[in-house]
Amino acid sequence: VYAIGEILGIPASDVEGVATFYSQIFRQPVGRHIIRVCNSMVCFIGGHESVLSEIQTSLGIGLGQTTADNRFTLLPVCCLGNCDKAPAVMIDDDTFGDVQPAGVAKMLEGYL
């Protein structure tokens, strides 16, 4: 943040403001694949907790963590705009709707 501020000739606080505003700017290293689990109210009601739990168990990581092989990072997101297919998960640029715990292994399989 400080180095970017120096290069651009702006205060580090301005760089920090941009970095914390955009969800695609990561402030620490992330895995090759970013898994975003929607935790909006609609997905919450639709069962996102059981899907999240299955992903965490399958990968052995919690929210905000990256697998030891740097393949996956698991992040919460407040909305994926897929409310009619809740609960929703996004891996990289692929959005999955109506995700069920039993389907998590198959969903992750394509990214191994």
C-alpha cells in the first residue's frame, strides 16, 4: 500500500480506501481458485451453512483461509445475485446455484 502510494504520488490512506472497497483486490496471497460462498439472507435461509460446512470439511480450511497446496481460498460474499437459485457458490468466474452438501465434492472436482 505504501509503495503504491509512493509510485502514484498519493497518500497510502487513499490506496487503502480503494483496496478495501473492491472485492477483487486481495490484501494477502490467495489460492489458484477462489471459492466465494454467498451468505446473504436468501442463501442463509436456503441452507448456505450446510454447504459452507461441507466445503470447509472437504478442503480442511475455514473462511478466509487457503489450502496448504495453495489451490483454494474460501471467502464469504454478501451476494452473488443468484437469489432464485439459493444457496449459491462461485468458484473463479463460475457460479453454481441450488448447491447441496451432497454435490460439493462434484463441484470441487472440476478445480482439482
